[in-house]
Amino acid sequence: MTAFQIILMGLLIVCAVSVSFSKNLLNSILIYMSFSLVMSMLWICLESPDLAITEAAVGAGITSVLFFVTLKKIHAIEAVKEEKQAEGKTEEENHE
Amino acid sequence: MSKKKSSEAYQKTFAFRFFRWFGGEKDPYLGELEMQPQDEYHVSEEAILRREKEHDAIMDKVYDAQHNKGLHLFHSLYEITSVLFCLFLIALLLVTVSYLPAVGTVTRPVNNEVAKRYIENGLEETGAVNIVAGMILDYRAFDTLGESHVLFVATITVLILLRLNKGQEDQNDRIFEPKNDAILQLVATFLVPIIIIFGIYIILNGHLGPGGGFSGGAVIGAGLVLYLNAFGFAKTERFFTEKTYKWVCFFSLSFYCLAKSYSFYTGANQLHSIIPKGTPGAILSSGLILPLNIAVGLVVACTIYAFYAMFRKGGF
């Protein structure tokens, strides 16, 4: 096992742990995307380019997009404008 | 020989009454039971207050950690038991792993005649340079057929769950979003053709190099999703509607079934198959693998696009 592969393995563990410890759901999905990318690199190192292509397309691309859409649908991610408005409102309420 | 009954005799039978009741023509309880409207349930305010007070008192008594010795004991026991249980699970899993055969030994169950046959005779028997494609779409084509159908069934389930009815179109969250993002559109103009051509290359080259129907279809689906995000549903609906999805899936899956049925039939009965193997390495070679790759790729690309469209819009 080369040093490159060991670094990739370490990155995998870091990604996997930080996905579960991240408070923000959006950040979790982004870290999960990077997990898939590292995984696809590892697949190439393990000489299975078939899996690497599939992992990059499905794991990093489509699964995360579907996660984004689902979070949007259940209103876990709000648009930036709405968030700012909501923050402004709460501040006003605090002042009152 | 059927015995004819007069209509009066028939009206006395059980079947007549059952079908009349089943059809909802006559309520069997009507006129035979006395029906009264229910009394409304009244609760006085005092009763509510008393109940709340009792509830609070009980809660205070139970969750008063300093005076409730049982609760204290339970908490400490709970923590100890959970740690012990975790340790037990870890030990169990580690013991199980130690029974697995060591990595790289010759006597592992992986190193049997099946893998040997795939590697030694794969090129000759399937005609595919890429042994993985030969395995997936020739030796184990039945599994791949099942996988395609799983995807199809998944889309149907999502359709049942997320589909909006005709009257609910105002719930479509796509309407309230900003459109025509200039940066995204410029990037998509450059990227989408490249992504889709790369996906087509992966599909068509599946039997020669790494890739195949599933990965190529996923790449094309990702390209379509990017295009949809940049330009909106009005543009994609010009070439991709629910009808397109239905017909593409129908033709691809049924072509897969028929083609593989033919090759299973000829293979099992030692008949001569009319499908030529071709020279290994040429684009038109390896028998059925190329058309099957195209069929799987079409199903996967359409499925991924359909997933996205249904999550966004509740339809195509």
C-alpha cells in the first residue's frame, strides 16, 4: 500500500466521522460528496475503474443532488434571502 | 345443468341478500336498530386543572433526581449497561471477523473454478475485452436484468409517493424559484454536451474498456439534471416527457428480456446462436453486450432524470 493510498484512507475516515458530527445538514451532504470522490479515487488505486466511474457519477453527483432536493422539500435548507429575513425578524423581536 | 329459480325464491336466498348488501342497496341495520345521536363530551375547567396539577405532582415526584433513589440507580445502571452492551457487540463482531479466511490465501472460497473460468475463457466465450462487462452482461445477465427492473420499480414507487394531482399544481415549488441564472447557464452550455458525450462514450465503449450501461447512464442522467437546473422544465419538456420515459423504459426492458431469453434458450439447449461474436477489440463485437449496454444505459439515464423531475415538480 503506497503512501498516497494511506492518505486517501485517512481522508475517508475523517470525512466519515465529520459527516456524522456536522451540525449543518448542508455541510453534511457536501462532506458526503467529498467522501464519494475520495472513494472513487481509491477504487482507481484498487484497479477497478468501472466502480470508480459509477461512484463518481452516482455517489458524488446524483445522490447528493437528490439529498439537496429532499432537504429543500422538507424545508431543512432555506433560501439565503428567507434566512436573512428570518434573522432580521428575530432581532427585531428581541429589540422589542 | 343449471336449475332455474323463480325470482321470489331467489330473493329469499342468502346470495341475493349478500349481493344487495354488497352493492349498497340496502343497509341491513336500517329499521331494525334504534339509532341515537351521541352526547357531546363535556369537560369542566376544574377537572382539567385538577388533572394537570396531579400530572405535575407525579412528574415532580418521579423526576426529582436528588430524592428519587430509584431514578438515580436506574441512570447509573443504564450507563453501565449501555457501555457493557457496546463492548459485547464489538467483541462479538471481532470474534466473527477472526473466523473469516485470511486475505490472499489460495483456499479462500473466492478462488474457485468460477472466477478461473471467467478469467481464462471470458474473452473467448463472450467476445468482450472488458471481462467485467462480459461477466455482468453475459454470464450474469439475469442479475443485471433484475437490477434494471429494481430501478424501474423504484421510479414507480417515487411516482406514487410524490406525484401531484391535476388540481395541486400550485404546490409545485419550482414556480417560486428564480430562473435564468447567467453563470449556471454559461457553465451548463459548455459542460452539458461534454458530459453527455462522455456518457455515450462510456456506454458504447463498455465492452472494450472500463464502464458500461449503468455508469454511462448515470453520467448522462447527471448531465440532464444539470441542463434541467440551468434552463428549466420548459426546455427539457421539448424532448423528454412522461411519454418518452414510458416508451424508452418499455422498449429497453422488453428488448433486454427478449434478447437474453434468446441467448439463454440457445445456450441451455446447445443450439447455434445466430448472433456473431465479432473480433475482440472492435466496436461491433462481443455479441449482445453492446445492445444490452445501450438498453441499460437508456433505462438508467431516464430513471435518474425522472427521479429528479419528480422530486422537483411532482411529475415529468
